[in-house]
Amino acid sequence: MSTTEVRLHVTRSRANPGGMDVTKVLGTDTEPFRGRKPAWFKVPPPGGRKYRELSAMIRSEELHTVCQEAACPNVGDCWERGTATFMILGDTCTRRCGFCNVKTGKPTWNDPLEPLRVARSIAKMGLRHAVITSVDRDDLPDYGAGVWCGVIRSIRMQAPWCKVECLTPDFRGEEMPLAKVIAERPDVFNHNVEVVPRLYPVARRGSRWERSLRVLANAKAMGGEEVTTKSGLMVGLGETHDEMVDAFGQLREQGVQVLTVGQYLRPTERHLPVVRYWHPDEFKALEEAAYTLGFEHIAAGPLVRSSYHADEHVAQQLPGTGPLAAA
């Protein structure tokens, strides 16, 4: 009689997506998790008056921000400026990217009043430029597009002066959910490709480079001149300068106008390791290469994130004022 070995299910670390040996892609010469970072990463800890006020407002409205969920190093700077990136559709993602600190699992978030509460907070803050992002919701029939539309409409009603930037997932490459969001005419449509194509199997399992390019191309075709398209990448996972510039070129071919490039910082030991820290001069070289390709605006630096100082990435009609944003 044959015996079958019982297979136990074990939730794998993000540092080993799908159980793969990431050293075959990233190599073995990586930065230690608790090693000393270069001096250019030093930022003052958050805790100022405006930071506390904004933190209290977000808690009172029971909202989520990517600043907190993704452990962004710029949270102190941005919140002191009175700006924040709101994360809708809950705080649980259906995907498990190797670099991301947002928790994953089976989402249960369903709040029909979320769009109104997000818009109310933006109006109270007096923002001139609001960034909205979300977790991936592959469990929903429309991948969350209906909630995206509700948020944009609510902001237009409660804060009509405010420019709206949407940082969306890829909607599994489906055109109809994307078309619904673009039909609401956000001022900026942002979809991050995150890493160079070679690193997708390691860093973005469940996503595809070609699919993300198609999302950006379709967004530009649907929105035309009314919608500015934007994308962002990280460095620090073993990519080369030439790979980055090649990725820039592919993005530019899809009509992407604004580009952000920042350094990957490992959130926990269960995430992908940092291969190396790029020097600020290397970011400057990337910026120059991107401008040569025809991008309208590039933000490149060790602490740059997709929504960091996003109001400076596009032209604004209003000064950055408001009860919390005012200097």
C-alpha cells in the first residue's frame, strides 16, 4: 500500500515569493536589514503640531493613509505640510508584492460612506492637490472602480478647487474599470510600474510589466489632454542604470508625462533585501536621462515616493493654503 506524504500549507515570506530562491535574481551580496544606512537617509522623526492635528483628523474619520500603512519615510515632512495620501477600499490587499508593507489577505472592508468621509477630510484640510490610492481588490467584480468613481465625485462636490490625483492598481488589465475611473476626469492618473521588467517575477508576482504599460497607454488614450499620466519606479533591487533608462523609454512611448524614482527601503526582514543604496548623484543622472526622453516632470532622489510633494509635479492654479497646510 502506497502512502502519500501530507503537504502542510505554509504562508511564505515576501522575501521568497512563491517559494523561489531570490538570490538567483538579486544575488547574495545584499545589504543587512539592520545595517547602517547612508547619511542621506536621515530625516527628523514625525511629531510636530501639524502632524498631530492631521493624525487626529484621520483617526476621527476612520480613514487609512498609505503614509502609515506603507511606513513611508516622508510621513513627518508631508504631514507637517498638511498633505497626505488617502488609501481607499480598506487596508488589506489581495496581492503580495515583495517590497510592500501593506498587509495582505482576504479583504472585508465595505464602507459606502468612505468617499464622502475622504472628501470631507480633504475639504477640512483645504488641500489644493489630493492624492488617492488603494489596495488591490481583485476580489471585487469591478476591482474597486465604483468606489474610485465615488471618491472623485465626492471631492469634486465638497472641494471643487482641489486637484485630484489617482494612484490606482492595474484592475487586472480590464478596460471597463479603467474607463469608469478616467470618465470622472481625475487631473492626474498615476499607475506605478514599481520595478524594471526583469524584476517582476521577484517583486511583483501577480502583475505584469506589459499589462501596466497597457493601463498607462489606455488611460492616456481615454483621458487625452485633460488627464496627466504619471508612473514611478524604485531602485535598490539590483537593476542597472541602463535598465532604468530603458524602462523610462518604454513608459514615454505610452505617453507617460510625469515620472518619480526613489530608493527601495526594506520594511521588515520578511521583505525583499536591498541589493544596494543608490547615491544622490546617480539619481541626478537618471533625472537627466529622463528629461532627455521628453518627460515633462521628473522627481528622482533617495527619499522620493510617488506621492511625495505631488502638488509640485503638475501646474497649480491655487497656492498651497489651508488650515493645516499654511506655514
